[in-house]
Amino acid sequence: MKIIAVIPARYASTRFPAKLMQDLCGKTVITRTYEAAVQSQLFDDVFVVTDSDLIFNEIESQGGKAIKSIREHESGSDRIAEAVENLDVDIVVNVQGDEPFIDTESLKKLIAVFKNDTEGKVDLASLMREIKDESAINNSNNVKVVVDQSQFALYFSRSVIPFAREKNVGVRYFQHIGIYAFRKEALLDFYSLPMQSLEASEKLEQLRYLEFGKRIKMVETTHIGIGIDTEDDLIRAREMWKSNQ
């Protein structure tokens, strides 16, 4: 089984333009993320896929592997699918470009899903963490997921799911962590399928997989990703990087 990591890297960012090219203690954020993925030793290969000549040249100048997007894409899955379409690979793991502090244990769990899936029932695997704070549960920026007894996703929503009509029945709420591992076939199917109403309404690409019958295995984690979305995040990331050295 050949397993690769792909890091989608857009140059433009509404909240923090060019964030991936910012300096993180001597190297750019995207280079730090790429190197962390390589150093995890979980993958047979690691690629950055980008729409930006600046990011492409940055990765190549550091001795890394980059793929230039040919088309404009609305989602990360589309960008990754185009990149891997002609690669000899079985499993593709999506690593977030703005999270240089990779949680190796969570990625190991995602990869293990496919290694243990001897009957080929899993199309995708992704992460979720339990949330208990009411404000976090009600926050529409926190995507929630409900699962069946085998931990397969039933639905994702920005709304509160399940709705607590009855209290004290032991319902747990899970926030979806947007890190995926895909079978290559599922990823290419996504690339060829049209957006449907649920995805268009919620603006959640994972709903396209569910709407077309793909099975998403959810893995529980306690990890909270440290993404760089603002200049304050970058300052904190620099402090954390220094403290880890």
C-alpha cells in the first residue's frame, strides 16, 4: 500500500494574505509544514500542490516536491485530486499547509484505518474531537459530525447536531477536524461528481462524499490543531517553535 501526503497551499487568504510565505523562525510556514510531514516518516512521498509560482518555487528551492495546479478549484479535495490523478498511489493524506505542528499520532490513526480495512469498506477517514462547551457546540464555524455505532459519519453540519430535545441522555457532540485520508478512487470520484444541494447549502465539501454514498470513517482524537490564520497566530507559532527547539 503506497501512502503519500499532499499539502494544498493557496497563496491567497482572506484573513491573512500570503500566510504560508511568512517567516517561521528562519523558514517559511509552508516549508516548515512540508519538512514536518517528511520528518514524520509516515509517508512514502510528500508533495505540496499549489496555485502559486511563489510557493512552488519556495518548495523546490528547499529541495522539496511541488505540483502546480492547472485549474482553479473551489475545494481542497478538487486540488488534491488533480494533483494525484496520474500518480501511482493508494492512500492520499491531506495535511493542512498552515499547521506546521503536525500531530503524528492522529495521522498514524488515520493511516491505520486503511491498513486494518481488509474488506475495503472505507472510502475516507477523518478526525473528530469531543466538544462540551455550549458556545463551541453552538458556533457555526465549528462543523459538527454525528456517527453510527461503527464510527462512520452520518452527517456533518454547521448547525447543532443532534438537537437536544431531551436532556441528560448521554449525547456527545463532536467537532470535525478537517484532516482527511482518502482512497485514490474516492478522491477521483469526488473530482468528477457535481456539487449537490447539501454541500451547496452548508458549504462543506465532505457532504458531497456522503451524498454519493461514500463511507467516511471517523477517528476520535483529543488533538487541537494549531493553524496560522492571523498575525497573532503567527506570533504564537514562533514562540512555540522556539520553545520546542
